[in-house]
Amino acid sequence: MIGLWLQPGWKSFRGLGGELGKITAGLLFFGFARGRIRYNSSSMSIQSDSIPDQISERLGNRNVEHRLELQKKLTMRKVSQGLGPFAMDHFFSLDQIIGTVIGVCGLKGLGLHNMMDLQIVENEVFLPGLPSAFEGFRLMQLSDLHCDLDIHLMEKVREMIQKIPHDAVVLTGDYHNKVSHSFERSLKEMKKLIPLLHPVRFGILGNHDFLEKTAIFEENGLPVLLNESCSISRGDQRLWICGIDDPHFFKTHDLVKARTGIPEGEISILLSHSPETYRQASELGYHLQLSGHTHGGQICLPGGIPIYHNAPGCRRDHLSGPWREKTMVGYTSRGTGSAGVAARFYCPPEITIHILRGVR
């Protein structure tokens, strides 16, 4: 059904008037009712010859074939990853329309300035049972770099990360902007970034990332966790970094497999591109979930209220910053980069430093 798509908070925002009001009016127009395009898994027929055997073995042949089939459809613009009006993005570019509206309102410069206003956010995480050797451990999170949207932002990222004290770094997916466009520039930017990352580093893939990137990243020194885990040791103590494949669009994630072999009671930190996995992750006993994907809304109302979000089943507190699900704590980055449109409003990008604290 086609209908007028209005986000919560529109009525209160409408009274603000001004140029930002014009942006919202431009964004909130006809779109499909909220929902995702469904796929028939029986139609998957692509062979996985282009993927190295060791990567196919790690992710599983069925997941590889599923991923490659959806990747092909995305490249041919037969499907869209979007929700709401963004579900029509394979017919026309809603990003271009949003960018045009921002330009007409005279806010292109401000939006770009906001996108470049990269902030360092420190987040203290209290974990019962944290080994004493990891007290004060500083874990950097980079998320949603979308490297090819603006290479000047990537220059700033490379400069900033070298000045921030940290003990390890994780990258929670989405290294590319438009999946229907060439990956050449985003890969070039990642090859510049990887050597500058802390030697203790791990990445996962997001919904903008094709599986072929895995081998390239790993050849350049960035381990990619495909429903896998790896430990970080300090002396005779350790904690675990677990990473899953994209749970939002490709849905080739496996939270059970990712923590296989982790001894009971040892700290496990989950890298999940989208916060959508919060319930199952909590039930399985993960201690901390780090996510991105939402960009915090990227273009928000005053107070950081998202006009649109792309994480079905999530509460508003899951969209940015710290949150909790039963005994598990979580954090969703607003994103280090931006996607679609080189602009942000009321939602600055971030490099996050998670400072681990034990609860004695």
C-alpha cells in the first residue's frame, strides 16, 4: 500500500519552522509502507567459485551461495536493502533527492561541516568478571566508514586514530557507500587505513560489504570474523572478540557458532553490524555487543531524534549510544563515516573508545 510516510515526532517538529523544517518536509513523502522485500532461498543458484575455499569453509557453503545471490541482485538493482521509502531505492535514488532538498534549503555546507565534525566518544563499560589484566583496556570502535563517500573524511580518520591511546581496534562493518557502484575507491581507502590500525585488530562485514572483500582485507592485514571468535591475551588472562556476518540484510549470521569453544565465564564481546541481534545475543550469554549500522539516524531532529531508522525490532535506545539487555550491555555507534548523502544534522559522527572496567 502507498501512503504518506511520517515518522514519530513530526507534529512537534513541524512547529519549529525554519530551514530544517523544509528538509524534513522534503524527506517525508510518499513511500512504501514499512517492510522488507522478501527473498525465496530456493532460487539461489550462483556458484561460489569466486570465493577462496578457506573463506567458504569458514562461513559455510550455503551462506556463501545465499550471499552471492543477493549480491548479484543488488548489483543489478533488482532488489533494495532499504525500509520505508528507501525500499524504492532500486527504482530511483532517494539519496539524490535528499541531497537536492538539502541543497535547495541552503544547508549543503552546514551538512558537510557536520559530517566532518568527527568526535571522540569515551564509553565506560562495566563487566562483572572482567580479568584484572584488562582493567582500563581501551577498545577503539570504527563503524560505517563508507570510505568512498568523502575521501577527505577518511584522511581525517587516519590522522585522528594515530593520536588516540588504545589497546585494540574493532571495525563493525560497512566500508563502502553504494553497493551498485564500483568498490575500487573504498578498497583503496581501506588499504591506506589498515596499516595504521592498532596491530590487535578485527573486522566484520556489514550490509554494504560484499564477501569478496574478506580475502582482500585479510591479505592487507585486517582479520575478518565470519561467525568466528578470537581471543586477546594479557599474561595468563584473556577475553574473546566474536564477530558475526551481516544480520540485517544478508542474514548469514550465526551467534551460536561465533561463540563456540569459549569457556563458560570468560568475557565475550560480540561485533554485530546491526543492533538487531540484541535479544539472542543476551540469551546466549554475550557480555558486550558493539554495533553500528543505524548512523544514529544521521539526519535527525533537534535532540538527536532520528527521522528514520533502519533497524527493525530495535528500541530507540538501541539506535545510538549505550544500552542494556538483561545482563548484557551494548553500544551502537553513530558511525564514523556517513552514507548516501554527505551531510549530518544533530547527529555527529564518532570514533568510540570503550574503556573496560571490572565490577568487583
